[in-house]
Amino acid sequence: MFKYFAPKVLKLLTIVSLVLAFLVLSNIYTYKRLVAEKPIAQLTFTPVSIQEFDATLRLGNFCEESIYRIYGDEWRIDSQFLKWKSWATLFGLNAMYRIDRLSGRYSKIEDEKTKNHSAHDLKTTSTLDLAKVADRYKNKFPPVDTVYGSSAYKNMKPNTLYTVFVTQSGILIREQDLSTITPQNECVVGKSQWKDTIVGLDQKLVSLVGSIK
């Protein structure tokens, strides 16, 4: 009797062990993907007057820069996010985003109501509207979880490098004192250190939409 059932029990235990191992590894893999951070923008600020700054913004490989006038005590960057369901990340689907706007804000509500405001559109003419795409294809493409806006803001300080990171759930900002950063060719550093930064998302989305029509 024992000899008859032993192989079957052993086989069953092996299958259960493999399933458990798969679930554990899948959870670990998903967790790592969900907390991954990728740099998408760098900013520095030069004071012009009281509550008035020139923001130097670098996107992509951080080689090309644009300058924007910002009013306020703080700066804010807005983005639009398309988030996939957790299980979909197992198949390599990263959260998709587009940077929408750079603006200023005041610490005090009274200043917010009465003083100068600034807002700059960072979208390109070729950028797709993720919200519209998701609404149109959400019933045909189950991995889509939701589309929402994600913003982050920080005080504007001179001699500080601000780096904006994208994660699977939104954006965040980290700052460094410029005096602590070793001078070097930022373009070269950007291309080597961040070569796997999320790029060409519009093209990927176009390809994705085309495949599910």
C-alpha cells in the first residue's frame, strides 16, 4: 500500500513545492518592479527676485535644457500615469507616464490667492493622452488598472539639484546639494548611468494600441 501511494504523494508534494516557490518568487519580482525608481527630470533654480526663480529643466538624457520663470516658494511637477494591474508587471509591463506641467506654488494660502502665478506646458504635440487610450481600450485590455494624475512639489532653493523619479505608482523628488556633487560631464553620466531609463513610451503605447485594435 505504502509503495503504491508513496510515488504519488511525492509527486504531489513536488508540485505543491514548485507552485509555492513560483508564488514566492513572483511576489518578490513584483515587489522589486513596483519599487523601482527611474530618473526622468533634473532641475536647478536661480533666484531672480523675491519669490521669483528661473528654473533650468533637463529631460530625457539630461543633455538638453530649457529655462522657465517660476513664481512662488515651491515648484511642482505634474504627470499623468497609466498603471497596470499587479499581475501584469510579471509580463514586463511598466507603468506608463507623461510629464504634463511645471508650475510654481506659494506656501501661504493668501499669497496663492493674490500673487503672480506661473505654469508651463511640458507636453509635446506627439504625446498621446493616456486617459483617453485607457478609457477606449480598458474593456479590451484587462491589464489596465487605472489612469490618474501624480504630482510632487518641493521648496525652491539655489545651489540644489532636484531629480524627479518615476516609480510604478507615481513620481517623487530627491534633492542634492550641488557642492557635494563631483563636477563631470552630465550628458555622459546620464547616458551611462541611466541608459535603461524609460524612453520612447509614446512609440510603445502606439504599438500596444495597434496590437489590440
